[in-house]
Amino acid sequence: MAAHSLSLTLNTADATAHAAAELAPLLAAGDVILLSGPVGAGKTHFARHLIQTILTQPEDVPSPTFTLVQTYETRAGPLWHSDLYRIGTVDEIEELGLTEAFDTAICLVEWPDRLGSLRPEAALDIQLDYATDDNMRLLTAHWADARWNEKLKCWAE
């Protein structure tokens, strides 16, 4: 499969939230988004706004740093938001049930480097990095699975 990429310059925290809100309605069960970037780059901010956009009922969306996984009911089906920063082994990820959720839910995974061999090949990789301004971020998306082509074509417009 050929690799594809897309880059967005997000000038403010609101622009990051807006990008997440625009991606949210394009998602369906089985879509996995892997969110990478340094501490404080906006992974949870992005995930929070994506989730809030498609929730069936408004609710608080906390960081799953200590719970490891938070689940939500959305208009597009179940959504799992996980933060693997504190995970030590691949076995711990399997115990969470995350690998099964990759097939049945929308999954947002922060710190996906912890997945090792469990990383889904069809995932959308989103890297958030600091840019020249404190509030500016560079979002770079990479994917190989063709199902992302049409979804991300609409997202980038």
C-alpha cells in the first residue's frame, strides 16, 4: 500500500479544536487514530474536541492518563479514548481489551508507540508538534489504508 500524508498548520488552540471537530463526523467503527507528539503538544485537546463533537449526550471528556481508557457512546457508535503513556508491556494493552475495540469502535490512542506489534496497519497516524508560536501546532497525518483517502480529502478542504 502506498503511504499518503497531509499537513495542517494550526495557528491557535481553537484551530486545533476545529480540525478535530471537522474530522469527527467522518469517523466510523473500526477507525483507529494514533495520536503522537511531545507532552503538551495537544493530543488530549484534539481528542477531547473530536469526542465532544460526536457524543450522543454532552459530557465531560477527561484525559485517560490514569484510567488508561475512557469509553463513550457517540452518534457513530462506541468510541474508546486511551492514553498508553503509563503502559509498560504489550500484555497490559491486551488486558484492556483495546485490540478488540480496534475492530468494533472508533479508537483514539495517545502514545501509540507503546502498542508495538499490536499497532493496527489500517490506522491513521496523527503527529502534533510545536511550531514557531507557543499556541501554533503542526499536524501531520499519515496513512496507508485507502479508506482514509476520501475521509481526509473532505477534512483538508
